[in-house]
Amino acid sequence: MTSTRVLTGITTSGTPHLGNYVGAIRPAVAASRTPGVESFYFLADLHALIKVTEPERVQRSTLEIAATWLACGLEPDKVWFYRQSEIVEIPELAWFLTCVAGKGILNRAHAYKAAVDKNRAEGEDEDAAINAGLFMYPVLMAADILVFNAHQVPVGRDQIQHIEMARDFAQRFNHLYGEHFVLPEALIEEHVATLPGLDGRKMSKSYDNTIPLFAPRETLKKLIYSIVTDSRAPGEAKDADASNVFQLYQAFASGAETERMRQAFADGIAWGEAKQALFERIDAEISPLRERYEALMAKPAEIEAILRDGAQRVRRTHGMAFMQSLRSAVGLRDLSQVSEQKDKKAAKAAAPSFKQYRESDGRFYFKLVDGDRVLLQSVGHESARTAGQLIARLKQEGAAAVHHAGATAVHAGEELIGHLHEGVEFAEVVEALAQFVVEGE
């Protein structure tokens, strides 16, 4: 059975906090124990360079995050665990993707737009102090994902756009050079995708509102008691869904515990009592992990050895051979094999195939081609998934899935699939589709 590849990374720009744990580390470690799941964990140290210019901070953060994952139950002999910067195929693929990525799409990236908006508000030049690394961040993230053809990427809702961009870049590359990449999906835990910080905004190092994951017990309690709340008095009903305290509690509690706390809010629980319950619930889960973390931090050489071994293994198993196929696809080839490559291209062109792509209107299309001839041009679809599902159906059912509805229209049941290309007979489409069924594609 084919395994599902799940990929997770954390930028090495600071100390891991509760938001990292709840939104990324905990669900990814749990997923790694699911049968049929192949897990990739990486320390995104190249991403850190976009905003951190202190080498010691990047190094320290890398150590802390590696120790955190190991303390939280990651088993390096059962997953792929590596440092991003040691996978040389990632920046190489990032350049390939840069050459197919639309600048207009990158202009719309949330982080870049936020930086531009801030400059405008302050009367500065739009791109003042914005480096190209921030602008190209989505391309590097896409390379992280696509170099291993990950199927799912656990992210918060604010990161969904980056997964959509990775899909877009992959589709564009596939359209130009053949089907090389699978299209990744965002994997979100609805209740904990984005955790609030001390001030109610998203818990983030950027806002300095985080709760360090392995803060000493008394520090953890002090930070939790400093969470901003409203002025409602004990006995006065409180809105659980609008409360930072409740959202944090919900991220650590069971369903039954959450409902009891929701009722307590409705009954007017005092803020101090609610914060004490939150502290006890978080500490109960974190305390044993904290002990393992402290032991690991005392042995940095062992962590270094684990990361180096992980990088070597993942490159040998996945990265190196795949990247070589991508080099060949874009034309970076052995010059002595020109005639052989030409023969292979001719042989490949002889077989019917589907070409899926996205147009400037934002919709997704596909073509059925036979060599250089376009046989069938699809109508537009709202999502790549819908177009892909239709392609899969046509490959599986062949001519049985379609019928000619007069003129050039081709239907599957009542649904219009697309139109015959100029000069193409419906029988040619039937013959091409039959080849997919015969070959079992």
C-alpha cells in the first residue's frame, strides 16, 4: 500500500512555544504513528536567515527545536528528521520553481503584503527594508514540500496560502515538463490551528507574546496568569469563544473537559480560577516532556549526529534520484546523450496523455493530447482537485465515461467535460482514452 507523506517544519528563529507545539509538533508526532504514514520533520534554518542575522541565535534555536521534537516523542529511526540546509536539493529545486512561479502570485503573499502595507502606513517606500528572501519565501517553502512529494502539510490557517502556492508552482512545472509532482494538501486541526498569545493575537515570536514550551513550572504559571482578559467579575457569565484563556484550554483538554469548562464560563467562573485550571491542564501534559527536553539539551553532540544521519538517509532515499530526474526534465542533461534523449522524447510523445494547468483567469484546465495534437480541451474548473478527479475518472473508465453531444461538445453524463479540438473526430478521443484503460493507468 502506498504511504501518505506528511511533512512538517519549524523555522529556527527562536525558542519553541506552546503555539508551535499545539499547531505543528504534537499533531505531526501523532500522525507519524499512524499506519501508512511516512513522516518528514525538518528544521527550517534557511527560512530563519530571512529575518535573523544573529548566527548564534539560529544555532541555539536549531538545537532547542531538535531537542523539543525528540522530547515530544519523535523517533528518528522511524521518520525522516533533518536540517533543511543539509538537503542541497531544496535550494536547487527552489530555483527551478522560481523560474515557473508567477511574480503576480508572489506579490499577493500575506507576509510580503503585510510588510508593504506597513511601509505605506509609515510613509516609507513600499519595499523599504524588505529583502528578496521574504518575497521568495513561498517558493522555498514549496521546494521543502515538493522535493519529497509530500501529500499533506500540517499548517495553521494563516499558512494555507503557501500550500496553495506550492500547488500552483507544481502544476505549472508539471504542465511545462511532465507529471513530476503530486499536489500537496493543507492538514489543519480545526480547534488548534492558530493559538492565541498572551495579548490575544496569534502566538508568535514576532509579537513577543509567546509562552515558551518548556518554561520552568513557576514561569509557566506566571505567564498564564498574565494573559489578557476582560473586566467581567466572578459570577458574571463569560463568552468562552471570545476568551484567550478558553481557546488555550481547549487546545490541551479533551472534548469532555472542554465542555465542562465552557459551562463554567457560562456560570461565571472567576478569571483567576480559569487561569489556574488552564495552568494545571497544560503543566500536566508538558511536565514529563520538559524533563526529557532538559536531558537532551545537555547532549548537543548526540542531537547533531541524529540530524546528520537523517539528512544523509533522506537524500539517498528520496532527494538525490528525484532531483536528477528533474534536472533532466528541464534540460540539464548529459550532452553525450542527445540522440538518446530525442528518441525517448519521441516515444513519450507517441502515447496519449493529459496536461493539467492553471490559466490567468484562476481556473484549472486540462487537455487530452496525442503527441503534438490536442484532442480534447476541457472547460475550466474552480479547483485543481476537481480537474484531477475528472482526469482520474477518464483514465479509469476510458471511452465508457464520455459521449459526443453534437458539434464539438463532449459530456460525461450530464456534465460538459470540454470540446473537441479543431479538426478532431470524437472517435480519436475514444481511441486515446482506450489506451489508458488497456495500460491500467
